[in-house]
Amino acid sequence: MLRVLMFLVPLALSVYAFIDCISTKDEDIRHMPKPLWAILVLLFPLVGSISWIIAGRKRHPAGGAGSARNRGGRRQWVAPDDNPEFLKSLDDERRSDERKGDDKPGDGERDGI
């Protein structure tokens, strides 16, 4: 079992580091060009992978302005009840229904009770 782990852990680390390297934007890479980092990770799996993880990429702070929802130019998924745009659209929809006078089934008072 230990022999298998000694093979699989460095392999998994190398695969992770290589995929992370090739998917990182060029402006987020430090110290060397992206192709050189990729070659380093492939030729020296353990040392190259650890070097990439420690020094190869600019790390964004976990907290801070805009890092939770907009990291690296990408929008992160936000739960609907935490998304102000979604809540505003629900409020606008409710107001437009009130202006039209539309009552959905089940809204308001029940007839005959």
C-alpha cells in the first residue's frame, strides 16, 4: 500500500500542478514564462510541482475587496438569497404584477371560505 501511495501522490500532485499551470492566465504567472513552468513540471514532477505551487502563480488573498465574487476576472457562483441582482429582479417582478393587477392562483383571499 505504501508503495502505491509513493507513486500516486507525486503523480496526482504533478497532474494538478500541470493543469493549474496551463489554465492560469499569463498575467498571473510569476518568475518564468508559462511554457517553461509547464516543461519544469513535466520533466521534474515532484520538484517542479512544488515549485509551481509555491512560487509560480500569483495568489489572490482569501479576503479583501471583490475577491469572493470576482476572482481573476471570473464571476463566482452566488446563492440566490445572497445575490442582490436576483433579489432585485424578484422585487421588480412583484411590483410589475401588482401594477397590472394580476393575482396568481392562491394569492389573496380564497373564495368560498
